Amino acid sequence: MINIRLLPALLLLVSCNVSAGSRVLDNWTSTERVLISSLLIDNLGPLALDPSNKYADSPIVAKLGKKIFNDQRFSVNSKVSCSSCHQKNYNFTDKLMQAKGVGLTSRRSMSIVGVAYQRWFFWDGRNDSLWSQALAPLENAVEHGISRTRVAQLIFKHYRKVYQQAFDKLPNITPDNYPVTARPDNNDTVSHQQWLAIPDRDKEHITRIFVNTGKAIAAFVRTLKPAPALFDIYARAVVSDDSPGLNSLNAQQKKGLRLFIGKGKCINCHNGPLLSNGEFHHIGVPDKIGTDFGRSIIINNIINNEFSCMSQWSDADPKTDCAHVRFLDADVARYLRAFKTPSLRDVATRPPYMHAGQFDTLSGVLKHYRQISGTELADEVFHDHITDEDIDQLVAFLNTLTSLNNINAGQ
Amino acid sequence: MERNAIILCIGLLISSQVLANDTVGEVVRQRPDKVNTSTTAASSKGVFTASYRVKNAERQVIPLNTIHSWQLHVNAQEGTSLSGLQVQFSSTMPEHLHGMTTKPKISSTGSSGQYLMEGMNFHMPGWWEITLKLSNDGVEDFVHFNLLVGEGEHRHNNNKS
């Protein structure tokens, strides 16, 4: 029971706490605090298991993957590796508007930092696992331009020992007996005919080595995670009522954060600790090279991909795993010109922006959003009225998402 | 007996569908000041009462951008649990004119009045509306649930299931 004589003192204490609380919270409402907390990198947590890749968290497999990731021999001209486009000193992307492998692609390289937390891969999400994503550029004519047969030859020649430590014993085959360009292709190509001529048993062995190569690269890419940024220091302070930490952002940056989670509605798509929902949206980005229909083109091919999560090469149980594929809404119309929401972690350090590098600056991106908001140019962009001052504040906030250990990257 | 059970199961599988999610012609609706996030709701004409729980969630919070399942329970107005209903589903964010990017599957669990809704995923924070069309022997009615996703803990008001 409360002593009635202490009541005035108690009320005063409560009143002081409320007052101090308001100050400490930087005037954020309880809902805003939850939204800020949802962006905090601490909530990223450990990576979930990847049931489609039983080697995903094997250090020795990741070590092999890292070597292959940086190995230019895995390209038709021996000049291109994964790291050619996913450059360590540029947030694992590059400065080009369109990725350049052995030829020119039609889209920009995506940063792969933290990508293992997502469900879909590539700008259009045509691959449903990280390891299957890693395989696609190898056999793409304008990226690495090689074949799975060539991959098997390279593994036998240069990685025999470490491969066998990481995976099973290499099969008793001689990949060098087969044409370097032999690979399955949808067209009636020489490569395809060469592939068809290989005995089935050896085709299986070669494809298994190819798949394991992808799983090794994926195991390495899983280790690439974003580091805390200035925003995270501030968000921790907001969440934990830590007064000194509230000074980590200046007034301009805080206004930008308020716009980001409020009037600007950026958080609709850029949510979670990666500031991306990993989903696909039509945001009216102008075409660059013809019309790019984005996810709509591939949405019905996902499940039939040779290396899908439900395929024989996946380690997942297709009945209980691969929920993102099993429950996918494959309605073509809703994905017309839709592209994946990129993470905004480190975004200020790695222009240009959008799927074909359409914008050089973050302010250019935001002005585009303002221009198309609420129009028929985009299906779901509603940002209210954004002023030039708002754009400056949002850019100031986006600059606080740069990892503190990466503060000079890209400069 | 066993044959009847198989026929019933097939019937239930067929009866669970997803409502058309086409938002063409709709207009953006602004979020009201107060949103009723009750997890139990009576149907529009009062024929049914439905409630849901997030499966395998100790704290009954709708997860943001995570594929998960709901356990749905349907009663008749007088309280009898109803199995074997045709359950159709749609989701929308009234402020955005779109719904989920997944296509949930709804099936009867075999327990009285219980259904499993698999593949639920709310990929954006904010106000969501879930509509269930329940049909029983030619009687149809709609149940609406409002959700505020990613904005804090919205616990179940009712744990009946």
C-alpha cells in the first residue's frame, strides 16, 4: 500500500521521469521508436541456416569459395572473376552503370554485402538461393563466359586437394576429355551438342562439381556482412534511452531519419536491419537500353530453374523448406518492371544507383521519387510532398548508414 | 471410413483458395486514427466468428517480412466449431493498393474448426487488411482482420483457438 503522505513526492518523481524520458527519446513516439529499432543492425542476428546448401556454414568450404571468387581463371578470357564486379574496396560492387564481364551486361552489379540474409537474388530475383545465383554468371556469355565442364577442369587442375577436403572425393572422371565449352543450353548450340555427347554419368559428376563450386562461393559470400554505422549508434541510444548516444546524429540527419520512417515512407520498402525488404517494386525508373520488364519476365521460371531450391541439386526438403518458392505469388502483371529493393547499408559509398545505374547521386534518386510519386509511372510510390529541404535531410540521413569501418570506401 | 477421410481431405484441399488480389479500380484509403487489431472478428453478417494465432510464436507478434503460418479457428455464431468450410483469402495494404507477394495456402488441420494458413508474409510495415471469405453449404460471409505490422507488439486480444 502506498503511504498517502509520500504521494506528492511520488507524483513529482513520475513527472520528472516523464520529462526526462521525453528528452532522452529525442521526442520520438513509441511507434517511431519501434520503427527505428527495426532498422538497427543489432537486429540482423546470426544468419539463418540455408537448407538448400548443407555446406553454407563450413569454414573450409567458405575458404575454397573465397579463392574461386577471386580467381580470374574462371572466365573465358582469364581476366574476369566474381571480384571484378564485386570489388572489396567498393562495398562489393563497382562504379559502372552496367556490369562488365567478358562483355557488357544490361544491369548494374549489386552489392553482395549482407545479401545472404535475403530470399531472392539478382535485380529480378530469378534465383532462389545464393549458391544458384553464384552459378549463373559463370555460364553467362557476357559475364564469365565459361561452361560447367570448364569449371570441373579448373577444380581438378587447381583445387583438387582443397575441394576434396571441403566436399567429397573427386569422381573418377577426366573432365579434360570433354570440350571446354560443353554445357547444357536451351538452344541448338555447339555447346549443347557437346554436352549431350558426354555420358550421363559424367554429366552428373560435372554438374555436381559445378554445384559445389556455387555452394562454396555462397559460403564465402555469407561471411560478407555489414558493419554498424553512425545510425546504429544513434538507434541504440534511442532504444536504450542512452542520452550521450543521442548526439551521434546531428539535427539535419535526425530530420532525415524522421522523414525516412514518416512522411517520406521510405521504410515501406527499405525496412529491416538491411533497409530492404528484399522484394520487388515498380518504381518508374527510366529505361536505359530498351524496355526492361524486370521480375515479370522470369517469375514463372523460378521453380523450373535447373538449380532451384526444389531441384535435385538442392539440399533442401522441397516439401518443408523453400517456403519463399512454394508460396510465391507468380502473377506476372504485378511484377512488370519490378526490381529488387537494394539494401541501403553503405549506400552513400557506392554510386551509381538503380538497376542500370540511372542516377549518379542519392539526391537524383530522391528527386526521381518525388517526380513519379502518385503517378502512373510507378505502381506503389506514395511519398507525399517532398521539398528540396526534405531531400537534403534524407541524403544527410542516408550518409549515416555508412559502416564505420568502411567510412572512406568508395571515396 | 478411411476412404471417406481421404475424400474429405481432397475436398478440403480443393475448397481452400486465394481470393483474387486484383486492386485495379481501388483507391488509396488513409489509415484511420484508431485501427481495431483484434485477432477475433465476427463476419459481416454475423454468421461466423474467426480468430487467428501466429503459429510457433511465443510472443504473438506479427513478424515483419518473414514467411510464417497462422492457425485459424472458425466458429458458428452460437459457438460450434466449423470444419470443412471453403476458405478464401485476400490481403491488402489500403494505403498502398497491393497485398502480399506470397500466395498463402489454407488447409484444414483435421481438428475441429481449425485451419492452417501457410505462406503468410507481410513485407512492409504498416496497416494491412486480411479478408477471409467463408462458405458453408451455400452460406457465405466475410471476415476482416486489421493488422499493424512492424510498429510494436500487438498481442492477441483473445487466445481462443
